[in-house]
Amino acid sequence: MSSPSFTISGTWIGALLATLLAVLVSGTAMVILPDSFLHQPSDDPDAYVLIAHQLRNTGTYSRKAGIPTAYRPPGYTLAIAPWCKDERPNVRGIAFLHLFSAGLTAGLTVLWGASLGLGRWAWFAGLLAAIDPLLARQSTLIMSESFFTLLFIGAIYLLTLGSEVGRSKWWLFLSGVLWGLAALTRPVAIIVLASISLGAFFSGKTKAWFLTALIALLTMLPWAIRNQSALGRPIFTTTHGGYTLWLGQNPVFYREVAAGRNSTWPKESFDDWTANNLASTKGMSEIEQDAYFSREAMTWMTDHPGHAAHSILFHLRSLWSISPRGETNGFGVAVTIYYFMLLLGVVIVGLRYLPRLFCWPGWIITFAMLSFTAVHAIYWSDMRMRAPLVPVLAVLIAGGCSTFARRKTREIKLADDTLLDD
């Protein structure tokens, strides 16, 4: 139950303030960071601009003209396509999309926290989401994290609303659409939604989850139909998964980084590894390459279980690291201090919310964190992979603060009542 003095209007004011703050923080990062796409408009690390440009000019979702691809999921590519008519994208348009995503993410974090009964502490959750350096950093790059995080938190919030007794099923319908769009942006979303089914089962929310999952799959269906037509197989996500698995589970990475002295993969070694991959897959179709990389990774993991376990532990450390790899400047130090304090807050305060993580809708928080961690323990991982969990962690910490504050309030009230009785 939320505090009686915390009205709906207060919730929306908090959401608005968090939205404005997030826009300010992300906008500032875009301007001051030298490798921001505002200053480096040609930087396209994941080829989203390339594919969007091909789509705009040839009508084909491809990396090379006339050759269809499913190497990258379509969600973020379609979102930036309006500004990719030229090879050099319209960075103002992409900046608008990222600022919109950052702002709405923080605002939805407040609304989700309020729906969980956090009262005024929902504002604090929104504050944490708004100022998070990881989200702010990713908003400066032409990568999918900012847009995906918006879809992800929106899907979670609407699932929470729609599963409440007496709520319209339209909330679940909209949640399913957002889950589908999120999975078409980063496939990990469909793993999260699948894992939440366990929490739904334990809490008697199976029907709500099933409706949401069904709508999510229907949302993804047009992409699968397109892939059947263009590539000969109904791929619901991407043909990139095999490579990502091989990237995180291979002997060179193990030798150079996981079991070596390097914190990052040396460029020369990585380039040699990439050249060998190109030679090994020459003449293969995109689907064949995906299958080849998956087999190579699984074979290496099976043949070297100890090395694979070592790599998994390295990925876990990377995912939940408080220090960005390769950042030794002032920004890196600031980020390290911030995340040290944040994770300390999770341990000291957030765990007070622990009992509520094993009932609905707290199961959503539990399985979101577990499934993200499980996926990125095996696949390639680094600190930025956890960016979509920032609103989840923010709500967890705010929930702990709310629980602590209520206990203190009850203790004070009990003490006052005792004094009056005396």
C-alpha cells in the first residue's frame, strides 16, 4: 500500500521530473563525451545505420545491397531508419530518439515503483534511473540499449498493471506488444518473459502471463514470416546468436583474457581470430555461419568444461563489474564510485525488499535479474549488457528504502503509543 499522502498527481509529477532529469543528463553526456555520435556520426559499431540505410534506399533489410539479412534484429534498426537516408545519418533525429527513450525510461520507472506500492520512494527509483552513468553513456552511442530499455521497462510496467485483479486485459495486450518489440530489439527479452512464467505459475497469474506471451509472439511473427521468405527459415530473432556465443566461448578469448592478464581482448589477437572465422565460413550462408559458430562454441565448451566455467565466471564479473574496462580516466573513476555506492545500497537496503521478490509482482524483478545474468554468463558480456536492468535495480533499492522507512515509522508509532499508555 502506498502512503495516503502520495496522490496519483504526485506520482505523475515525480515521473515528469525524472523524465526531465534523464533528458538533461543524457543530453549533457551526448555533448561532452568526445566519442558521442554527435561528434562521431560515422561510428556505427553494430551496423545498425548500415542496415537502415540499405533499407531506406533499396527496400531490402540487408548489410550488402540485395542480400537479405537477419544478422541484427529489426527493432532498433527500424526506429532509426527515418534518419538514415544518407550514409551519414541525421544525428539530431537519433539524438531525439535516445533522449525520448532515456526520459521515458526514468518516468516509467517512477510509475512502476508507484504501482508496486513504493509511495514517495518511487521518486527515488526514478532519480536513480535518470542519473545512471551506464544508461547515459549508452545514449551517446548508436547502439540499441537506450531504446531497448524503454521497451523493456514499459513491458514490465504494463504486465504489472495488467495482472492486477480488476484491471482491463488491454494492459496485458499492450504489454505483450512491448515484449515482442523488445525481443525484436534484443532477443534476451523473450528469455526474460519465458522465465517470468515460473513466477506467474507460483502466483496464480498464469493466464495473465500466457496472454502477454501470446501477443508477444504474434508481434514477432511478421519478422519470422519475412525471414522464411527471404532466408528460407522462420527466424524469430537473429542469425547473430551463434557468433555471440562463439565470441564468449572460444579458446583464444580464454587464453588471452579469461585466463590471461588482459582485461580486454588485444586488438591484434581479436583481428587474427576474426580473420580465421572469415576463412572458416567462406562460402557459407548467414544461417550456415550461425549454425557453424554455435557448434564450434558448444564443442569447445563440451571438450573443455573447466575452461568454459572459467570463461563463465569472467563474464559474470564483467556483467556486474563496478568499473568499466579500459576506462582509467576521470569518467571511469566516477563510474566506479557510483556503482560501488549503488551495489552497496542493494546489499544494505535493497535486500530488505527480499521477501517481496518471491511473490507477484516481485517475481518479475527476480527473474529479470536471473535470466539476464544466466544469458550473459554464457554469451559475450560486458558492463553495458546490464544497462536494461538499471530501472529494475533502481526499484529494488527504492523498495528496500520504502520497507525500511515503514518499519521505522511503525517503531516510532509503537514507541509513542507506549508512552501514552504509561
